[in-house]
Amino acid sequence: MEITIQKKILEANESKAERNRRYFKDKNVFVLNVMSSPGSGKTETLCKTLKMIMPKIRTGVIVGDICTRNDADRLEASGAKVVQINTDQFGGDCHLTANMIEKASKEFDLDTLDLLIVENIGNLVCPAEFDIGENARVVVLSVTEGEDKPLKYPLMFQVSDAAILNKIDLLPYLDFNAKEAVDNMKKVHPGMPVFALSAKTEDGFTPWIEWILYCVNR
Amino acid sequence: MEITIQKKILEANESKAERNRRYFKDKNVFVLNVMSSPGSGKTETLCKTLKMIMPKIRTGVIVGDICTRNDADRLEASGAKVVQINTDQFGGDCHLTANMIEKASKEFDLDTLDLLIVENIGNLVCPAEFDIGENARVVVLSVTEGEDKPLKYPLMFQVSDAAILNKIDLLPYLDFNAKEAVDNMKKVHPGMPVFALSAKTEDGFTPWIEWILYCVNR
């Protein structure tokens, strides 16, 4: 019974997501859904990303957390408009839904934006199941999380259009085989681009920034 | 409506969890539910923990993952009996339920055990909402995940009886304020014991092992 109910919830979300996608297309805004475990460095990666793309692409950000405005405050330092969703008002939901994105997107003047980045709740499972009407999905995995995560959480890597392997500055101090991690990602999602970078040192950002520019301008 | 359905699912789980708890009490087995984000080092911490407690406490392990038997294989090296639950058979559930634990626990001869450790699915949100009939809960946070996680995911820290701050061997290479992280844990759960340790180097394990022994023998 639980599975049937979950299916219905997912179907209702799906139709709202399609409505969002049509709306964003009308407004000519590209929507990027960024997902990962808690603590993989999504926010820091996006802070640095905004700094690099803001001169070229007019960008807004929606950030989801169960509690706190910490991430919104950090992201706003870039100068981008940021809307924080706190899901503790929605029963502490562990993922963003199309419904939440519809509401939050009304707080932007989308005619003045090229790109809307959505930083999802830190969770490597549930956000992968909820389409929010995005145009592309990115999963962030950090090198401290272990090489086997793509095999253990395959759906997240299958639904993503690109992956970031973050915190490569820590590689010298870890028993982490980056090649094995990337091989595991390609095993569950052949051909997916993987950008190895360090949000801390800003190493490796060029191909990632080029990929975003390509997505937004094509 | 979604929230009402979730409430009913949680209530049904709650009554099964109570039944599990009575059953474990009859069998005189202490059940420890270990939770965290993916990649915080739960499995490595438990591998080292088993090595240290197996001579003193007869221990079994149930390990939950969406896919793979990787963790079970690692944990079995300790000599403990390990039962792997894969939730992809249950629609890819992002948490263990009382129902799954009831089934898995039947695979042990509980009369020969003092302690049953449950390694939950890697997820800092949903497992906190699902009682499985355990006697105590432990949350593992690693120092690479950021000091603010207890404030952003408060429920997990509120429902836990103890916390492990793992990967302290990496502190010299991070901008991580361990005192702030512990303060944030105590803010959301005053008085909760926090064990700072490194599963890699085995530093800091003594108070954690003593706490387990105290729980099992009291």
C-alpha cells in the first residue's frame, strides 16, 4: 500500500513539474537542480560558481534546507538573488518538490534571468525521485565519501546529467581512488561528464563553468 | 493529504517497532541503530568497533543499503554474523523500517547475542523518523561535512542518544571548527555525549567502546 501511495504522490509531482518546465521555457530560463549528500560542498561549489558566471549569466538561486538560512546567506554574498525554502513548514520534507519550486520561482522576475540554480536538500536518495521541472541535474560527490557511493545510490547518478567530484584538494590525505569513483559513476551512467574540482582552492572549475555556459546558451 | 498519509505510515511503523522492542527485550538483546549521511564512515567505524568489542560482547549486525552487499562484506571480516537488507526490493526506500528489522532479526539466533547493531541507510533525514524498535540511536557526523549540520538537520541529532564525530585525523587539512560542531550538537540536544574519533587511525575509541559496554551491561 505504501508503494501505491508513493506512486500517486510521484505522479502528482510529475505533472506539476511539467507545468514548471513549460513556464521556465516560456521565460527562457534554464533551471539546474544540484543534489548531493549533506556536507559534500554544494553551497561552497555554488558560491565559487556564481562568482565566475555572474558577469556572463544573470543567475538566481533557490536553496532548500529543512532548517536555517545559512546557505542562502552564504550564496547571497555573490550578489545573486537567493530564495530559501525551509521544508520544516512542509513536515520536514527530505527533498524539494515541484510545488515548492513553483511557489519560490514566483519571487523572481524571471524575465531578468538566464539561469535559475536550485540547491536541493542534502540527501543522496529522495531528491532523485522528485522532478522539480528542471532542465538538467547535477550530483556532487566529495572525495571523502568513498568510491562505492555511485553503486550504492545508483538512481541519483542515473538521473543526473553531470557529476562533480569535489574536495580534490584532500586527495593527498585520503585512501580514496578517484579513478575508481569515476569508473563507478560511468558504470551506472555511461557517458556522463564528471568534473573533478576543489571548491576550496578553485582548481578544476574551467570545464564545469564551460558546461554551464554551454547548457544555458545552446 | 501527503502529510496525513505520512502520519499513518509512521503510526503503523511505530506499533511494529514497539513489538520489535518487546521481542528484543525478551531475548535480552540490546539494539543500537547507527545513522548518518552517506560517506561519514559508519561502516569503517563499525568494523573497528566490532574488532574491539567482539571478545567481550556477542554481537550481530544488520546493515541497510539501497543496493550492493559491500558493507556486509566489510563487516563480516570481523567474524560477526551480518545480514544485509537491500531496500531496492522495497521501492528503494531511503530508511529502514520496523518491518524490515523484524524480518532480518529472524535470521539470527538471538539467544546467542548480547548486542545487535543496525547500520541504517546513509541519509541524515528520513531514518530519524522511523523507529525500528532499537534501544539507542547513534548519529555519525564526519569533520568533512561542516559544523552547521546539527542545526540544518536537527531531528537526527535530537533523536540520537549519542553522536560520533568521525575522521578527526583530517582536522589538520580542513577549515573545520570541531568545537563549533560539538556546540551545535549540544544546542539541539543538550547533554548528548559526543565521541570524537578516527575510524582510520583508531584514535579516540576508548570512551565510545566504554559507552557501548555500559549500554549493553546495565
